[in-house]
Amino acid sequence: MKWAFPLLIALPLTALGQQVYSVDTTWFKNPERGLFVFANSHRLPTDLTGHGNWINIGNMPDSVTLVYEEFVLHDFKTTPISQAYLDSMQSEFNNVRARGMKSIVRFCYVTSSDWDEDPPDITGATISMMLTHVQQIQPVIRNNIDVIANFQAGFIGRWGEWGGGEGSVGFAYPDYSRDSVAQASLLQSLLSMVPGSRMIDVRTPRYKLWYLHDLVPLSLADWWSGSAKGRIGEHNDAFHASQDDRGTFWDYNILDTSYFRPWYKAETKFGGIVAEQDGEWSSLYDPSWFANLNGWYLSFVQPMGRENAEMANQHVMTIQLLPDEAWAMGMKSRGLWNTVLRRLGYRLQFINSQLPSSAAPGGPIRLRFRLTNTGWSSPRNPRGLELVLRGDASGVETRINLFQHKHPQLDPRLWWAGDTVQVDTTVVLPGSLAPGTYSAFVNLPDTCASIKGRPEYSIRLANQGVWEPRTGYNNFGTKIVVAANVHASPLILLQGPFSSGTGLMSNSLRTSGILATKFPGAAIPGLAVDSISVEIRNATTAGSSTILLSTPAWLLTDGTVRGFADTTKSYLTFPTSPGSFYIVIRHRNHLAIMSKNPVSLNSTTPTYDFTTAQTQAYGSPNAMILVGTRYCMISGDADGNGQVQNSDVNTGIRPNLGLSGCLNADANLDGQVQNTDVNFYTRPNLGHGTQVP
């Protein structure tokens, strides 16, 4: 899928230079995706230590970005959690933050070691005690949400996995494996306790369905709603473990195990899943079994084949690092491990970008870039999006926010796996920005203030030569010259909508909503007549003048102008040093005009009024037309070729008679193409042409 959106402005302020980027095929760390390791949190050591295959966090491979925190409340099944334990939890999160990592959090009461005791200790906590514990941990969780990437529902059953059957809550008591009332109480408490920026993940789809009584997969509207449906996600603790991933795709009431697979694919698109590899199921390579899965595993992507399709369909964002696990060994033996490392979670890469080469303090800047996501999921949690300008001489940085909540271009959570995204937006530079040459960067920081400025929590793009490790920025490779600006304040009237009786132009296109349709999302002044283009030319003579800068503008009913980026000021800003310039005005179906002589422009330039005399325009007496006592730009150039000719009538207007909208054939700009456009404007003006050289 490729996002295509209308531009926020009609024309660029300056010429845009395109940068094309080379792909980086190596793997590297990025926040909230990649590999995770287990931390033994049962006794809560002051440092995160390994256990068995669990790797000491102090000697972590570069591919590991997440720590799985299983807080085992074994000693508090019947009592509140001690303050010492809560303090140790805080120390644990401090360690994670100090190492620039994030955590996957789950709580439980019963583990496999309890089951192995003689006699087995399989008693958990009552639901009442669980809810007490949820309230106790609330301050710690909320204070450390910056380093919590995923929060899993937990608490119920062995390892907090909820489900009945092998190695689960069927062997822990009280048994809440099918108690939907108890499960609902716990989920409601967790949804209230955990900040809304994080989802609550349950072990299998059936638990979400039992809670919601809703078989419809999660939609984008649900995800944004903040409702329970939008905030309950999934995790898979038995990835590749059996035909149904040890109950992941099985339900007590729905015997067709393939039912949940397409449902799971649609659900996990929103933020991906934490996958725990649990062996490598030999039947994975049995084509006869896969033939019965309705294409779930059949969308093979080379070179990985079925493994790639399964991880893509489950949108795996992270999987644990267990070097001797059969699944990982199988990936390595087939030369696929580096592909796994690259594609876990999101992997964003520039395709190209276009930024202006010059701009002005307080003026607009148009930013365009295309990127693609070649990973298996999109970023899960809120993520910033900033344009950073750094002065080459001063080193001073200016950050400009680009993020817009729920906007498909400007909210990185909506940069879906496999998609190409076209970002095209316009922002206003600070008026205090000092003149000079600036390097431009894009920054995708964490939104939590405590870690926002740390580079290890910013997203690195998969392109050669763009990543700046010191800051976490990605370099556009573009220089922008910010110059002292000048102001132009022309006064113009269009013949078509002008009334000599009122001395004003009609704003029918604005009041009818036609301009809003043509410029969706733009700030359109209430008195806007139409958009025009204003350019300044740098030359000593009109004949040799060339376009220096151009910007779009709104023309108001009284002939004054407003900028597209700032509709509050009655002048336009151009990023250039003060001097003398020709001013040119262009409109889509009126003949362009130019000031007769160069106009001195600076930061306090007075209005240049084209309407007072024919001699205000170059090429008089043929450049404008007198309507009452005011001079106007000449209407009727339906084909925009700079001449009013029979072709404007025959091929420009007549085929469009009866149509409405923002049409060049509409000579008087009332939103309708009618005979009056021919009889009162185009035909009387036949033979006129623009005088702009």
C-alpha cells in the first residue's frame, strides 16, 4: 500500500532538491524491537543476572534491546507485596533504563520450579488478592512506563499464562482458566492501572474474545478509541511449538483451529507480538498439513519461505535470544538468522527526500520524504517525529514537531509493515531562527520526557550514512540556507469576481466549500477569493528578469493577500536579503501581471497597489482592465496559456457548461460554468495577452 495525500500548499516556496538513499543491509539495534533476554526477577537481585540460558545483561549482544521481567510473587500469595519487593522492582527498572533498554513485564505466582517441588506447590492467589497487588504495583508501573514496552496480563495460572492444559492454569489453584468473571475483573483493573499509551497483552485470542464477546478483529478505529478492544493485545509464548502453537489458535468452543489464524493476523497488525520460541516443530515442513490452512502459511517470501510468512502474519516484533533453541539453530543453519534480526518488528528506510535549499525565519518550509517499512510490524508505542535543523557554524539545534496524532503520514505507528509512506507536509520556521546554513535531520524519539533526548531510544533508519549515533538523528543530507527575509504586500483585484459597486471581490468559492475541497486540511481565511501565486524576480531590466522565489498565497475580497502557512499576516515572506525586485502575480484563469519597475523590498515594505493605475503594471496600457475606478487582472484565460483566445471559449468553457467546482472555465469564480463566463468576460477580452516577459 502507498499513502497518497493532497498537498497542504499548492506550490513550493523554493525549488526542492531530491536526495536518494542507499539501503543498509546490516542489522542494528532499535528500540522496542529485536531480541529479548529473560531476567530472573524471582528474588530481585540488585543487578539483572542470567539463569541457565538466560544471558547476563552486562554482556549482552548488540542485537538485544529488551529484557523480559517476570516478577514472581510467590511469597505474597496471601499477603500484600512488601515494600522491599516494590523497591527492588524500582531498582530493576533503573537498571534497564541505565542500559538504554526496555522491558516486557509480567507478574505471576506459580512457576515450573514450584510444580517440580515435592509435593508440587501449585497454589496461586485469589482474584481478590490479585486486585490488591495490582493496586500496589500501580505507582511503580506508572513511574517506569518509559521503559516498559509491553505489559502482559499475567497473574493467573502457571507463569501467568492463564490457559488451561499443558503447563498452565489447569495445574494452579484457584483455577481461573475458564472463569470469565475473574478474568474480566483482572483485565479491568489492569486497563485502569496501566497508562493508556500501553496495551495489555493476553496469552491467546480466546481470552480477549471471552472478555469482549466480540468476534470482529481489531480495526484502526478501535485501536484509536482507547477502549478495551483497542488496548487488549496478544503474546505468543509457544511460537513454532506445535500445530496450534500449544493452544494459541485453539478454543474450547471453536474446534476449527484455523479460525483464529486470519483473526490473529488482523489483530496483531496493531503493534505486533512478543513471541517466545519453544522448539522447532517438525511438521512445519509438511506441505500436506499446510495445504489445509487456507493460505495462512502459503504467502511465502523468499528466501525464508514458510518461516517468513508465519512471522509476517503474526507480526513478530521481538523473540527471545536462546542460542541453543532448536528454532534459532534451524534459522542459523539455513543462513536465515540475519534476516530474522533485520525484520523483527519495524525496519524503516528512506527511499528519497525533497527539502528546499533556502528558507526564511518565520516562513514556511515544505518537507517531503518517502520511506518503506520492510519489517514484520510497525512501531508499537507512541513515537515522536521531528525535523531538526542544526546550524553548521553555531551548532545550535532547532527542533520542529511534525507528529500529528492519528495522521497516516505523521504518526509512525501507522507506518505498517510492507507499506511505503509518502510524507508531505509544511511547517513554519521559528521567527527567531538565525540566518545561516543548516543541516537537516529527522528524529524519531521516544515520547517520554525522561528518555526523549537519549539516542538509544530514537529510531535508526536502515540507510547508509544517515545515522548519527551521538544524537540519534537521521541525516537528510540536505543543506538549507536561512536568509534574512523580505516582505511583499501586493494589492490585486481579479476582474471575474470583482464588483465595482461594492469595491470588493466575491468569495463564493470559499462560502460554497469549493476551496476546502480543493485544499483539504489547509487553513483558509473566511474572506478568501482564491489562491494565487506571487513571485519575485531579481534583475535590472524587465526583459532579463528571472524568477528568484515563488510562494502561494490567499487573495482576499479586498485585494490583500495572506500566506498559506500564516494567514494572520497581510504580507508574504521571502527568504532573501533586502533589495529591488519585480513582483509578479499569477492566477489560474486571469492574465499574469508584473510591477512596472523593480520594487524595493525589506522587512517593512509598504503595500504595492496594482489597482490604482494602469502604469502600476509592466506593459501598460494593455496589462490590466479598468472596472469602475479600479484596475484588475484580465479574466478569460481558461486554458492558462497567457492569451484570451477563441480556444478559451470553444475548448475551455463550452465543454464545461453546467459544471460546478474549482474550474478554470469559471471566469467569474462563482463556482459555476455558465454562458455569463463567455459573454461577460472571455469574449469581450479576446485578443488580450499577458505582458509578463
